[in-house]
Amino acid sequence: MKLPFTNRPWKDLVVAGVFLLVCLLLIFAAIWAYRTFISSPPYVDPVKYPVRGIDISWHNGDVDLRKAAQDGVEFVFIKATEGGDYKDRNFRTNYEKAMKAGLKTGVYHFFRFDRDGVEQAINFMKTVGQRRPDLGLVIDIEKTGNPPDIPNDVVTARLAEMVDYLNLLGHRVMFYTNREGYYDYLAETFPGHPLWICGFSETPINAEWTFWQFNHRGKVEGIKGDVDLNAFCGTRPEWESFLKGDLWPYTSGSANQQPNQQ
């Protein structure tokens, strides 16, 4: 005789619950593995790379860059714009704070694959204004946050338009990217430009680079939550030469390279 309370739906619910629990455990395990083994910061030798910095945008909230400077931060890259019309709401405030804190500054623009290069350059320059950042202007080029269906040659053509526009105004241009972005968009089209590379291995890329973003979860006094940590590729005397423009573009292994005349 079949009892009224022993029915199949109850067993199905148990199986479904176990399956859901297993799926959740796998997701948490994947996140833990990513944070522990893939995006964990490498050891960055303070003797080899003594000059350290950060990069910030409005996502970092209200920052105290005086405290950051007291904590050993010497430079900061500040987001200004994105695409053809977006302006970072904290750019002016962050730039003023950096000046008052005595930090060397760079300013960056997030490049949109689906917008005209000159249009993006104009947006960038309207926000930067007459400022001449110590570390020049940076174009952030990466696939994350961009449409996946834009051909590489279209991206590089638009990027070249933006670079040419900024160069004609006398600005020094650097690129920020990761390994994939470097080989897809920069290696062949823009050789010799200074590179700010994002990477989590002790050799971030098999190419010359100037700055290295090595940690997305850094902790710095004056900033709540995580902040990106960066290092300059060179000694302190080379850092001073870089700031004077003597070694622009300074890249690893090329301390005797002549300044770029573009």
C-alpha cells in the first residue's frame, strides 16, 4: 500500500536542493580560486621597484590623498573621461587633492571601441583643459566593458586618430592595457609607446613597460576599500629622469633610449 505522504514531488525537491547546493559550492570555489591563484598580487621587489603609486576614479569615493602620500604613495593616475561624452564626476576634486598632496599625476581616458577616436580625444581634452600632468595622458584600452563585435583594425584605426590628435596638441601619450589588449591592439600598431601594463605574474608581459598595475585589492591609508596598486619600472634616479622628460618614453631595458619625437 502506498502511503499518502510518500510522494515523488518531495523526493524531487530534495534532489533539486542538493543540486542547487552543489552548484553554489562550485561557484564559491571558483571565486575563491580566482582571487587566490589568478588575481592574487605577485611579489614586487621594493628594491627593484621602489616607486609606488595608485590609480583612482569616482568608484573609490572620497579619498584622502595626503594620507595616501604619508603611506608611501608617490604617484596617482586619475580617471578623467570615457568614450565621447562621459566625464568622471570626481576628476577635478581628485586632481586638486593630488596636487595638494604633492603626488605626481597622470590622467587617463577609458577608450570605447564603438566611438570615433577624434570625438573621444575632444572629450578627453575638454576635461583635462590646460593641465599638464607629470606622467602624461593615458589611454585605457581593454576588451572588458567594450562591445565584443568591433574588428581589431577598426579599433586600432580609431585609437590612432585619438593618439594623433593628442600628439598634435603636444601631449605625451601612454597606453594602459592587459596582456590580451597589448597583443591585439598595441604591439604591432604602436611600438615604442610607453606602456602601463596590468598583470598578476612576476613577469607581467614579455615586452617593455613603464608602469605595472599588479594588485586590484590594495590597501592604502586615506582610501576606503580596495585600490589598484602600481609600480614604476626603474630606480629612483630613473624616476627623476622620467619626470624631467629625459627618458620619455622610458621603458624597461631602454634607459638610454632617446625621447620620442612624435
